[in-house]
Amino acid sequence: MDSLALLVVVIIAVIILVFISIGFGYFLGSRGKDSSSVPEFESGLSSLSDAVDRITNSVSAQQISSAQASASLQTELTRSLANQSESLLRSVSEVKTQAQQLSSVLSRSGARGQWGEMELTRLVEAAGMIKRVHFLDQNTIDSAQGQLRPDLQVMLSNGRCILIDAKTPMESFLRSAGNQSEESIDALLIAHADAVVRHVEQLSRKAYSAEVTESVDFVVMFLPSEALLEAALNQRPDLLDFAFSRNIVPATPTTLFALLRAVSLGWQNSDMVEQAQEIAKLSRDLYSRLDVVLGHLASLGKSLNSSVGHYNSAVRSVDARLRPTGRALTALGVRGSKNESALTDTPVLEVFASELPEPD
């Protein structure tokens, strides 16, 4: 029970005590002031007063304890809040410092270009493509305008390719992020949109599709941050239509990854088709070679059957015509050079080569 509830209880007890006293006083008056009831009344009042005192003391102790606990809790909360605020301020300061360092680095044109090319390479590798197999980076292409060198040349499974150039128009965009004036921010964002439009026009003038015969009829302009394209579209809602009309496709990491992943899956399907075709070719070669071997075996079987037949005919002729004369000579005591007592038996072959089917 909290201190407020205990205080209410004490107040109610005091009110009850007052009403009991008044009621008992009227009761004594009506009894003709019976002196024997006075001590009992005083004793009851004393007990009730003691009970009220105990409740009051308990309320006071509870109030003191609650005040101490509240003070301790307030001190602990203040200390914790101060520590968290200090930690948050340090984190904000570190993030601000890192953002300033990043902004300083990206404010240099060379660093921005390297960052865009690195993001482009990271995306194409994340899509499961292999360098010099599925894509070429910074590949020099000879053309009527001279040498062209797109940032990325993605090879398609049908022998064609997609050319990609990374662009990082970030100067006005970064300045708008650190500006406090709303008018200045709007002006900087408009300048950023104009910079993106200029990149589209410059890329269109290179005419990659016309100069590279195996290229598809569009070129991808890669912006390494979703925010770059979004900020430009907020100022120039017609930007995409403007780019598409010049066969330029603006792409961010999300959209470009989806495109590269589709190309990678196309390569995988192409590899599976090639493997299936190779398996079919090997199967046809194996069937042809097996057919030749079976033809040779069939010819050999026929030759074996013919040889066995001639051998058995010779044996039967010997048994029918020569062996009886030999036995008669043996009976007369004729012996050979090795003094044989009998002529050697010549068996008839019973095993014939099985005939193989004629090859188709």
C-alpha cells in the first residue's frame, strides 16, 4: 500500500473516531450521565487513539522510505541518462566526422569515379559472373570515332553484349546535404538533376550501340547510389523518358543487379543447353562405334562358324576313310617313328560360335 492510501486510511479512522465520540456522548446524555460507562468510553477512545497513532507512524515511515527510494531512483536515472546522452553524443560526433571524411573524399572527381567503378565490379561479381568469361572491364574498343572504353562490357549468351558506364554526379548532391537553407537546397538539387541530364546527353553522343556491332541497342548508365537517381527524379520527373528516348537506361545498384542476375541465369541455361547437346553428340558417336564393333563381331562369328564346319568335315572324313586303314595297319604291327600303339583320336568340335545380328 502506498503512502497516499495509508493517509486516506488515517483520515477515515480519525473521522470514524470523531463520530463515535459524538455518538457515545449523546448516548451517555440519554442514560442520565451514568458514571460507570465513562471509564469504558475513555478506554475505547484511548485504544482507538493508539491505533490511529500506529497507523500515522506507519504512514510516516512509508513516506520516508518512499522518498528515499524515489530520490535513489531519480539519482540512478539521472546518472544513466547522462551516460547514455554522453555515449549518443560521441556516436553522433563519430558519424558526423565519418560523413565529413566521406564527403571530402567523394568531393574529388577521381575518387568518385573510382568508387563508381568499384561498385560496378562488386555488383557484377555478386551476380555470379566471371571476369573475362562473362564480362570485361575497361575494355578498349576501336571505332570510327577513335578508341572507346566503357567501364563494363557484359557478354550475353547469344554472342551480343551490354555496355555499361558508371557516372557519379555528386558535387551538388553532397553540397545540398550539408546546407541549411531550403532555397539553397532546392537550387543545388536542381543543379544535381541537370548534371545527371548532361551525363545522359554525353553518353548518348558516344553512340556505343552504333560503333559496337555486337552491342544491344541501349547503353546502361550506372549511378552507384539510389539517392542520386531519386533526387534527380524529384526535380526532373521526365528524366527517365528523356534518357530512354536516347537509348540510355539509368540504373541504380538494385536495378542493375537484377539485370546482371538475369544475364547470369541466361548464361547458366545456355551452358546447360550446350552440355545437353554435347551429351547427345557423344551418344550418337558411341552408338556408331558400337555398331561398327558389332559388325566386326558378326563377321568374326561367321568366319568361326565356317572354320569349325570345315574342321568337323575334315575330322569326319578322316574317321570314315583314313582311320580304318590306320587301324588295319596297326593290327599288322606297323608302328610310327614314335612307336605309337594306336592312332591319336581327333575329336569333333561341338561348340559353335553364336551368330550376332547383322548391323543396321
